[in-house]
Amino acid sequence: MNKAIMNWSGGKDSALALYHARESGQWDVVSLLTTVNEQHNRVSMHGVRADLLMEQARQLRLPLHQLLLPGDVSMETYNARMFETLQAFQQQGVTHSIFGDIFLEDLRQYRETQLQQVGLRGVFPIWQRSSTDLIHEFVDLGFRAVLVCVNEKQLSREFVGRELDLDLLKDLPKTVDPCGENGEYHTFVYDGPLFAQPIPIEKGEVVRRTYAPSGGSDCHTDQTDSDWDTGFWYQELWLAPQEVAIP
């Protein structure tokens, strides 16, 4: 069985990709790999707190490698740090890297080019599947997720914080990909067939933040004005206190 790492965003696509990778029996997934904004201690793009990310890894019973990146990371810095990280995994016997991409061909080509530099191969378990079918499969399998980030150019504020279910699918504008593959929305998965236990979450405030075009891939910034081109609505999530059973 080939050793692989799972490029884990914490959202629905990576959850489905991990599910299919495990079901195939071809991959021994030895670690999750997630990029984290080192300034805010949050998952890049999604804005989810790192403690929730770590709880996902705990419930998935998988090690987690957090690749820390500055908030204004350049592509040069991103590529260099990713190269070092992947090289370390390759030296540990990892041969493949799994992604939850669906149909963005240029992104897949970019990933495969970067992987080739360290002698790894990409795996895309849900590649070119119908987005609508994937959402139905996600729900039917028992996964549960909440929208944590929406692009205000595509979706209104009311969508952030909603449960990812078939009612949401019906309400999405026709211009929005059902899986948000074009960056329309991002999710946090808190339960499903891969989890030992559901992750207890609490919803906090909804905030608007903006994406600095020159700032790399991380849209979670401290900018709250309208100077930038694209704004995002974020649902703050907290790891809810868990009751301790008294013997």
C-alpha cells in the first residue's frame, strides 16, 4: 500500500477525497497537511481556528502537519516552504499526495508540477465528478458541515453559518457551483463516517474581511474596509466545552 499525505482544508471536498482514498484500499494516509496563517493561527482561506483543525485530526485519528505561512505570503515563499515540507515527507517514504480538487485543470497542473519536483505523485479521488452528485453523496454518507466563509460577490451574508445540506443546495444561485469549486464558499466538516465522534461547535459572530490581491493565498486579513476588490463573510466557530463524565 502506498504511503500518502492528505492535503486537508477541513472542508467538504477534502473530507470526501479522504473518504474515497481510504475506501479504495490503495493508500496508507500517514498525515494530514494544512496551511495555517501563523499570524492569526487559522486555516488559510477558510479562517477556521487551529484548535478546531486539531480536533478534526484527533477525531480522524490522523497526525496533523501544520505548514505555517505569513498572512501576506508570496508565491515564492509559499512554493519554497511547501517544497521543504513535501521533501521531508518524501524522505519518510511518502509517494503520493491526495487532493480534493474537482475540475480546476490549471490548479491540478500546478499541483502536479510542484509534486514532480520532489518525486511525489498527485491523487485526485473526486476529479471531474458532478458537483451536484458530490453534495448529495456528502449528505447521504452522513457528513455534516457548516459554511464558514462566503465570497460576497457570489453569495450574500445570510449564507455564511448555514448547514451544508440539500436545502442549501436548492437555495444556491445558478451562477454558483454546488461545491463552491470556484471559491464561492468554504466549509468546516464537524461530523461524518470518518470521525470517531462529532466535533461540538459553537457559532460566534459573523464578520466581513477582505482579500488583498498581492497577499498570496490567505484571505483572512485584518482589513475591514472596502479598499480591496473582494470581500468575504466569515462565520466564527468555537470548539464547544465538552462535558466530562463523572465516574
